[in-house]
Amino acid sequence: MKVAVCVKQVPEGTKRIDPGTKRLDRSGEGALNSFDAHAVEEALRIRDAAGGGEVVLVSMGPAKAADALRKALAMGADRAVLVTDDAAAGADLVGTSRVLAAVLEREAPELVLFGQQAADADGAVLWSAVAERLRRPVISQVAELTVADGTARGKRQTEFGYDVIEAPLPAVVAVSDAINEPRYPSLKGIMGAKSKPQETLVLSDLGVEAGAKTEVLALADPPPRGETRKLEDDGNAAAQIVEFLDERRLL
Amino acid sequence: MSILVFLEHHDDELQKGALAVLSKAAQLGDPDVAGVVIGAGVRALAGEAGKFGAAKVFVADDESLGAPLPQQRVDVIASIVRDHGYDTVLFAASVLAADVAAGLAARLDAGLNWDLVDLAQQDGALVGKRPALGDTVFVDVGWTGEPRLALFRSGTFDPAATGGTAELVDASVQLEEHSQAAKMIEQAHAESEGPDLAEADVIVAGGRGLGGPENFTLVEELAKALGGAVGATRAVVDAGWYPYSTQIGQTGKSVAPKLYIACGISGAIQHKVGMQGSGTIVAINKDPNAPIFEFCDLGVVGDLHAIVPKLTELVRERRG
Ligand SMILES: Cc1cc2nc3c(=O)[nH]c(=O)nc-3n(C[C@H](O)[C@H](O)[C@H](O)COP(=O)(O)OP(=O)(O)OC[C@H]3O[C@@H](n4cnc5c(N)ncnc54)[C@H](O)[C@@H]3O)c2cc1C
Ligand SMILES: Nc1ncnc2c1ncn2[C@@H]1O[C@H](COP(=O)(O)O)[C@@H](O)[C@H]1O
């Protein structure tokens, strides 16, 4: 079974928007979007249960996103494709979905997995746009996934409880962060990751443009809210919480 | 400007969030505000939308549209937008609406802004407001072309009934092959049983930081000592640790108790939207950078396994 996983590198720690470019500041350290580790884990399990095949990582981002890909390779993915191009910086849903779909078109996997959301964009939407461009069925928010007999079956939560949806392969599936517990890369995995194939593409290799149909016009501070009192537990936290609740007459 | 609003429905009711977005659209002052209702046996529902400001409601009523799956809805809305030239399509966030909106964005190559908490005309242009990066910054967003698509954050507005009537227009139903490939095998229906979290003065909620389903007893004991109810995050509900009826957040319940104690909860936006109206929020989390510390009143950095049992004991003593 050939499974592709769309993964993103996101800035580590506190995130900020650069007031000059009005884009997310990606200059600091980056990490594999933690939600995507669940998608990688699920892909590895599906590959292994099928008794073989390949897990290909697909990503668009700055050149250093290769570090995040290496973490997923260390978990056990087989190879990675990274689209990195100055002209792709600032791409929005329209642009990103076009680029990822172009890579996925070339790869032609039986299953494409996405994580639940990008920790920086918080959109939780990209899979649906990519599925549309690939003209493939999509199942989102999947908390339990079974892939067998050419079909993906997902159990997923909505505002009303749980649905069960089935789609014939090739299909696109986005997984919830509760679907599994991602493995930690082993030392062997980390060493092995360095020699796994990592392909880097520019937009002209794919014959597409990225682009954006949305724009950030202005930035402002969030409305002020009440003070947060913060304390570190030194063994007395429980008593301090009781004191606080007493002050506010909540007991 | 001409606005089309996606009117989601469930169990024969138009959803409150969608009607609220429709009311908001009507308040922007444009006479050409329409809704679209898609499903099987939904004609009667469509008329309801007139009361909330729709001058026109497109109805796609077809057996093949019975299951609330997104891709067929993209087909229907895309042809309405093309045939009738709507320049703006608005959605209230939901699992279904997000997938429809993003699919439509790709189909029409249209810009989609999400998580909006407001929308206004500024100097002739449409401008959305959205909190970003865990609500640490407020961003004004726009569109560089038409149609403009937007998803509103759940719970942002309330519906405002103005009492008009809408003209019903049949929408054409021509489905793409890939849009019909996914099949609903079992469809969720609102589970009414379970605790009434909306009435509770105190809620103690547990997240993945509890480490396992067995540790929910820590949360239950504390809730009992405080005379409160127990809540949960989607991560633990999806993992089967706790029932769906206790879930708080975007796809769960919205609550506003006097006191909310979050144990081992990171504070994702989708959780926050369901509990930010609480009077006092106390968070216990071992990660000093957890987003929940940005919007709680008392933030305790520490291990809940050490703190919560002690807290329960002290509260018991205190309340006798
Ligand atoms: C469309 C959509 C809808 C959603 N709807 C909802 C919804 O309705 N409700 C909801 O809750 N979520 C919802 N989510 C999911 C949401 O984005 C988060 O994934 C989820 O809220 C995370 O749950 P959590 O805080 O329990 O887990 P995590 O994010 O994993 O956080 C666990 C926290 O526990 C802390 N921790 C770990 N061990 C300890 C310890 N020993 N002591 C103290 N702290 C500890 C960690 O530091 C961490 O901050 C939705 C997502 C999407 C995409
Ligand atoms: N630049 C990117 N490259 C590859 N995959 C991405 C990228 N951005 C987002 N994704 C994938 O899409 C999912 C949802 O992202 P979003 O809709 O941006 O919140 C993530 O969990 C990833 O699986």
C-alpha cells in the first residue's frame, strides 16, 4: 500500500506574525506539526498491516522544513518530497492546495493522510481543498480508521455524535489527534533517516503557481482580559488554589 | 455585494450558528442576501430562513443529498455561485461547513478566510476580523478577488429574527463522480442523555494530560467535592476515555459555569470556544507554555496527579 502523508513544519514555541511582511515569522526554530505525527503514525501502521508498500511525506515550506521531515523519516516513513520556493511563501489555502495536489498527482498514492490541523494556521481545512483538486473522496476528523479491500472506513465526530463514513480508494483522510499515540523515533531510526531519499522541488518542477486569494490587512493586539495569576507548584499548589477560590468566594 | 449563506440543518432544524451568520449578512445592509439549503426533504425548512433575513433561499432537495457529506454540497453551491454570480459565500464553522467551504475554495479558486469573529465593509471593501495564533493577535483579513469565502468561529453571533419571508428557488443538482464516492454508513444523531453541563455552577474538566481513562476518577472526585459536573476535551472523547455527552468545545457543548477547572488540557481554540464564558477559569498543566495559560484566571504549572488529589482533600475539609 502506498500512503502519502501531508506534513508541515511549524515554528516552535511562541508564534508571531512579522509586522513588516504580515506573514508568520518562520525565522526561528521549527518542529514537525505535532498533529501530523498522528497521521505519520497511522500511515506506518497501515503500510505495515498491508505487509509492505511505502509511506511518502509531502510538504511545502522553507528549506529548513527538511528537519521536520527528517523527524517523520526517523519515525519510519520511507522518503520525503519537499516543495520549497520563494514564490510559494505566503501561499494561502488556494495556493497550498494547488501545490500539494500537484505533488500528489505525481505520486499517485492509494491513500493520502492529513493531520488534524496546522498548529500555526489552525485552519483544519486543507484536506478538503486538496481532495477537490485530486477529485477524490475525503473523510475528515477520523478517530478510527480501517483500510481494507480497497476501502477506507472512518469513524469521526461531528456536532451530533459519531458518523461512520466509507470511501473507495484512492481517498483522502484527515485524522484526529486521538487516533493513535505516535511512536518516538528509535536511535536506529534517527541514524537511518539521514540516508533516506529526500527530494526537493521548486514550483517550476511541478508546473504550478502557488499564490493567494486572501490577504492580511492589519494586525492588532487582542482585546485586554483580566489578569492571569500564575504559580509554579512547589508542593503547595493545592492550598494556593483553595486560597484563590476562597478569595473569589467560590467555595 | 451579493451574499450566499450556507444553511446547515440537522434533524429537521436549521442550525442556530448558520442562522446567526445569515442575520449578520442581512445586517451588512445588502438587499441581495440568499441562503442555500441542501438535503433530502428540506423544502419546508428552507422557508424558515426568511425570518432571519434571507430574501431568497436556494433549495437543493434530492434523495442523493440526504447524508450530510461535503463534496456533493460543493457541487450544488458552485453551480449556484456560477449561475447567479454571488460574490460572497458565508459559513458558520462546523465539521461539515469547513469541508464544504474548503472544497468550494478549491473548486472556484476562491479565497477562504476562517475563524472570523466579525465582518464589515471598510472603504468599500469587505474586511474580516479574526483572532490568530491562539488568539494572541487580532488580524484584519481581506480577499484579493471574488468570490470571497468565509467561515465564522462558532458561537460568534446569535440569530436575530426579523420576520421576513423568502422566495424559494430550486437549485440544480448535478453531482460530480468523485463527490458521490464517499458513503455515510452510520449517521450521528444528537445524544440527549448525559449530564446537563449547561446548568452546572462548577465544571471540572479533564484532558489528555490525565494520562489514561482510569485517571478520570481524579476529576470526578474533585467535581464531587465541589458539587460540580465533569467535562472533557475532544482528544479524550475521541480516544474513548469519556463519553461524548461530556465534551466541551466547538463540536461539543458550550458552557459558562461560575468556576471551570481544567486539568491536563492544552487549551486549543476549539476547546476554548466552548468554555471561555466561564466566570473563573483555573488551569492545571505541567507545560508552562500551554495556551490555556493565556486565558485562565489562575494558572498552575505542575503535575495534576500530585495536585488534584490534594486539592480534592482540601476542598472536602473546607466544605465539611
Ligand atoms: C473541527 C475540530 C473541532 C474540534 N472540537 C473540539 C471540541 O469540541 N472540544 C475540544 O476539546 N477539542 C476540540 N477539537 C480538538 C482540539 O483542537 C484539541 O485537539 C483538543 O482540545 C486537545 O485536547 P487536550 O487538551 O485534552 O489534549 P492535548 O492538546 O494533548 O493537551 C494535553 C495537555 O495536558 C498537559 N499534561 C500532560 N501531562 C500532564 C500532567 N501530568 N499534569 C498536568 N498537565 C499535563 C500537557 O502539557 C498538555 O498541555 C477540535 C478540533 C477540530 C479540528
Ligand atoms: N505547507 C504544508 N505542507 C504539507 N502539508 C500541510 C501544509 N500545511 C498544512 N498541511 C497539512 O494539512 C493539515 C491541516 O492544515 P490546516 O488546514 O492548515 O490547519 C495539517 O495537519 C497537515 O497535514
